[in-house]
Amino acid sequence: MSTTTEQKQQHLLGGLTVAILAVNGFEQVEMTAPRKALEELGVQTRLISVSPGQIQGMHHDKPGDMFDVDLTFEKAEADAFDAVLLPGGVKNADTIRSSIHAQQFVQAIDREGKPLAVICHGPWLLVSAGLIKGRTLTSWPTLEADIRNAGGRWVDEPVVLDGNWVSSRKPADIPAFTAKFKELLAQRVKDSVRGTADAALASAGTGG
């Protein structure tokens, strides 16, 4: 990405807040790489989990680092966030999908049309939340049947954009995943200020 494009995105995205939903066993790089890219553009991120304290990431099947939890699912309010990031990891995704509070959070985010970025096993939460029907997305290949059975259209592509959703399959897709997520966030900002006094500022930050 060119420096000019990065500057334009920073102008647009600075001040946004993204919720990262995860529990123990999340695939670490699927959280840390997008998080770093977003924070470099001035986006605030909050790590939300089932309970306070710390959670541990994974490097595939090996234990990773510990990360501080900022907020619990029960206390998190969708109105306070501009978007959601759902990293994968089998244990993480299989646990988080059973949280009614996590389900309600993503339901509220999606209802408001806010960007939702999901990778690898992350779509399991969306399946359990009843959000898959009629959507097109990708994931780790073993989720294909779950997504199709839930009424979704599964495709095997590095990154898929469907409305306010962006999805990817695995860690190798992270560069494309992160780039598309940033584009989606920027478009959300432009759409939200269209017709307001801030529209000219947004246009100045994204013009060619």
C-alpha cells in the first residue's frame, strides 16, 4: 500500500473503535496482525472475552502469548463499537459460539450494518448467532458444511466481501484480509458522513 493511501486511511479511520472477540485458544496471528495494522492507523481496539483477566493465544497447536482482556461479553455494548474482528482457532471458536452474550453482540453489530471481519474458524459464532443465511463467505475448509447447512454460500477464496462482512480462510490470507477490512471501515466512514458537514473532510481524506 502506498504512503498516500495509508495517510488517507489514517485520516478516515483514526478514532474508530473495533471490538475483538476471543477466548483462550484463539489463533494468535489472526488477532495480532490485523490489530497492529488497525492501530497503526489510529483505530482503537478492545479485546472482549467471556471473563476478565487474560486469555492465551495459540500458534496453531502450540501455546502463544497472554493478552489482557479489556471487557467481558456480558458488559460489552455494540453501540460503543464501530466494527468487530473475529479471529479463528478451533478451541476459541468452538467455545465462543456457545456464549449468548457474544451471539447477541454480533447480532447487534450486524443489525446496524457495521463491518464484521471474520477469519478461519471464526464463522462458527455467526452460525450459532443465526446470521449466516443468505450470506456469502469463506472460512477454514472444515466449516464449509456448517455454513451451507446454515443457509450460507461458502466459497474457497483468499478474501470475500459480502456487504458489511469480510472473511478469509487462514493465516496466509491475513494481508488480503486486513487490507479489505481497512477498505470496508473507510467506506463505512464515508457512507456515515455523506450529506453531513463532515462529508467534505472525508472526501479530502480519500480523494484520488
